[in-house]
Amino acid sequence: MSSPSAESGAARGTPSTSGASAPASDYLARGTPGLRRAQWALFAAGFSTFSLLYCVQPLMPLFTHAFDVSPAQSSLVLSLCTGLLAVAIFLVGLFSQALPRKRIMALSLFASAVLGTVAAVAPDWHSLLVLRALQGVAMGGVPAVAMAYLAEEVEPDTLGFAMGLYISGSAFGGLSGRVITGLVSDHFGWRAAMGTLGLLGIVAAVLFVWLLPPSRRFAPQRARGWAGVFGDVRGGIGAHLKNGPLCSLFAMGGLLMGAFVTIYNYVGFRLLAPPFSLSQTFIGFIFVVYLVGIFASTYFGRLADRHGRGAMLMAATGLALAGLLLTLSDALPVLIAGIVVFTFGFFAAHAVASGWVGQMSRGYKALAASLYLLVYYVGSSVLGSLGGQFWTGGAWPGVAAMAGSLLLVALCLSAGLYWRTARAPQAPVAERGAS
């Protein structure tokens, strides 16, 4: 097997949306104003998308009382959104060759923020689920396109750091969404909490449009008819599914996210119950541990640039598993420490894996990102809801056993990736820049 860097160099002879023929000087380089604007624009996009996506997580216990639904049913308000987000991401990836990067992300950000604001006044449970489903569809234009934009526009030796900052925005959004809704809902109710997040999403969308530089290494291709489009899609999917290490990264995305969402879906139920019996505000502030995700994403992104993605992916997954084991304690400080370590490991692993997808794919980078995120959010939707059955049948030990099993499989996959890439010859830096 060739190294990921060599593989990206091989993409020159493959149909691609990455603008491989553009000169290397067109890259956004570290220290330049263009890269700084792009990083903060995508930080804002990550904040908006993931604060709106996960703001309902601390509200799930409130939904069980407001709408008289079970804990497993309450998880639908998140799982339905992430499930349709996965489908939307995949569909955007299919037609990514014809879609202007900045415009599709901007439309996605504005639509999802407006729908989030409207969801705050949903009259009943089913209306809320419909609005959340539509919101998931609207969000689909950001994640895969953002990953593709970075893989195309940022110089290869800075990609890990840039991708880490985007994931940091996602972590900050997940933190803000949970903390804000926990705090506001305690004083003004869940409707005010969701409305607040919707308005913040609109502000983030405006900042994104203002900051993001237009693509320089990608130009939308004119449609060549349905046959041509589906021919390209079929060829791109076939190439990616024949790439064994890339498929391992796809699987890791689903396993990591399935474990992560399962833990965060049901930790609120555990902390509300004895022996903790905490308030909704306190539980909201538990999500401040997302701050470690911001640090982990950029830190491990840099480590991956320097020391190799395989080793860092394995280390990050191991950290997540170690943190999960600590959450089995009934001592609140130990449990919180476990959540901190688990969150650090998850975001570190996701930053490394998502950055590696763009480098490992042989052309069709947006489609590769879409496939990764399809599995990622299917894992969130399906496994996150399945965790409700483990909560009902086995309480927290059951939830931890399910998430731990997922992380063990992910750790085995990361070890396989490390072993295969460690044996591969590394391409020279000059070649990586030319790819």
C-alpha cells in the first residue's frame, strides 16, 4: 500500500474536484490572512451547525415530561435530525462537482438556523420532530463541503491544524448549545433555549459569509446530464470502497460517533437520578468539558502532521476508552474526569480521522468526506437511539458496555491503520505539496 501522501499525489490522474492542476502557490498557507479568515469562517460554521444539532441533548429529560414520551422516544429529537443529516450530506457529496462550495455552505447555515428558531414554537411532539428532521436536511450542506474545502484549499502540511480548528468550532458549538440550553431552560423553558440557539446560528451564518475566501483550487463543473453525473458518482464510490484503509476510516467515524452520542444522550438521565440528583443547570454546565475537545482537535491535528496519523488515531481512541471506564464510578469527581478524558479522546480521534480522509482519498474528495460523514451520522442516529434500550435494560453499566464495545472495535481498526501506514514508504514533502 502506498502512503496517504503518495495516494493524494496519484489523484492527479483521476477525475477530481480538488483542483489538482492549480499551482501549489494557490494554497492557503499557514500565517497568511486568507488561511486565518478561512479557519475562523469554518469555526463559525462548525459552531452554528453543531450547537443547533446538539442543543436538544440536555433538553431530552424535559421533553419526556412536556410531551409524555419515554427516554428512548425523546432521543428521536436528536437521532432523527442526525439520520437525515447523514442522508443530506451524502446527497450533497454525490453532486459536489457541480456545487459552489461557499454558496452551498451559506444556504445550509441560514436554513438550519431559521428552522431551529421555528422549532422553538412547535405546538406538539410530532411537529417538533418534523422541524428537527427538516433541520437535519438543511444542515447537510456544511460538514462534507467544509472538509472538502479544507482538503482542497489548505497546503498539505498545514491541513491537520486547519481541520483541527474546524473540529474545534464543532466542539465549541456542541458545548455552547448544551450549556446555553441547560441554563436558559432552567429559567425560561426549553422553547426560549432553542430560540436563543436559532438566533445565534443566524449571526454565525452572517460571519461565515463575510469571512470565507472563495475557492481558488476548485471550480464547479457544468452538468453533463444525469448519465454523466451518475457515472462520476459510481466511479468515485467504487474507487473509495476499493480503498481498504479509507473504508477503515469510514467505519471508525461511525463507531466513534455512536459511542460519543450514546454517552452524552444518557449521562443527563444518570446525573438527574440518585445518587447525584443534580439540577438541569448543573447538568448543562457538565458539557463545559467540551472545551477539552477544542484543545484536543487542534493539538492532535498538529501531532498528526508531525508524528503520523496512524499513531495519533490509535492513541486518541485509547484515551476515549480509558475515560469511558472512569464514568462507571459513583464518585462525581471521578465520573466528570472520565467524561473529560472520553471527550478529549473522541475529538482528537475525529480530528485525525476526518483530516486523513481527504489525504487518503484518490480524487473525489468531497464524495469521500460525504461517505465518512454518512457513516459518522448513521452511527450517531442508529447507535444513539439503540443506547436507550441499553439504558432501559441495564442503566449506566449497560450504556457503558455498549459504548465500550464500539470503542474496542475502533481501537482495533486504528491499530490496523497504524500498522499498514508505518510499513509504507513516506513521500517527500515536495511531492506532498505538489499533490
